[in-house]
Amino acid sequence: MIIVVMGVSGVGKTTVAAALARRLGWAFVEADELHPRANVEKMARGEALDDEDRAPWLEAVAQRMAGMEDGVVACSALKAKYREVLGREGKDVRFVLLDAPLAVIRERIEGRKGHFMPAALLDSQVATLERTAELVVVDATRGVDEVVDEIVRRLGLRG
């Protein structure tokens, strides 16, 4: 199984996904590390990515997932069609959407150092997010261990 911990920038994807991977003893992938340099530079300038920008990045993430047996991936996966790309290899892929109020997310973004994604792009990410029925939605305002506990419970995992 591959679990994609998803959501808008600043919601806690990397922190939760890494903790979940440690808990389960599974591989961890940070999808942001697979962005082409041009995407990182574009976001750093405060410009939102479009579908054309995201296509090579999603392919790179899908390729990394294809080589995984069990793993956890931190990836925004905002649109249903992006999730289709990530799930097309025939693997058991589950999407967990971390959810929190905008004020909480904005505060987290503004408080982090050295990340290329500015708070100014949060609104465009929220507008892009497509909530679909297959998503397991988890409240990300709680502590990391509580969020991981809920993911493990809701997906019926041992960990």
C-alpha cells in the first residue's frame, strides 16, 4: 500500500507523512524534492503552478511510487486528475487529506524558514483543491501523533 498524505502547502504533509512512515516502518518520499528547478523558482517568485508545470513533477512522483512496495508520500495532489496520475500504476494507493482552517495554515507557512512556497500562494492552492469521495479527511490541527493515530485507525493499519 502507498499512502499519499496530501493537502495545501503548510497543512503539515511532510511532518505527518514522515511520522507515519516511521511508525509503519515504510519508505518515505517528499514529493517537493522532485519538483523541477523551474517550478521551485516559479513558486519562490510567488507565481502559482499550472497543470503544465505540474505534469513532469507528477510523472516523477508517480515513477518513484511505482518502485515502492509500501510507502508514504507527502504530496499536495490537489486535483482529482493529479491523483489519477499518482494512482495509475495499479498499486493500492490511499489519499489522506490533511485539513485545517486557513488561519492555522497561513500561520504555519509564515512561521517556517527556508521553504520556497510563500504564504501568498495559499489562496490559489485552496482554490485548486478538489475534495472527492475517495479522500480520507483528517483534522490536522491536532498533534502529529494524534493525526498519525487517526490515519492508522481509519486505514485499518497496524502501527
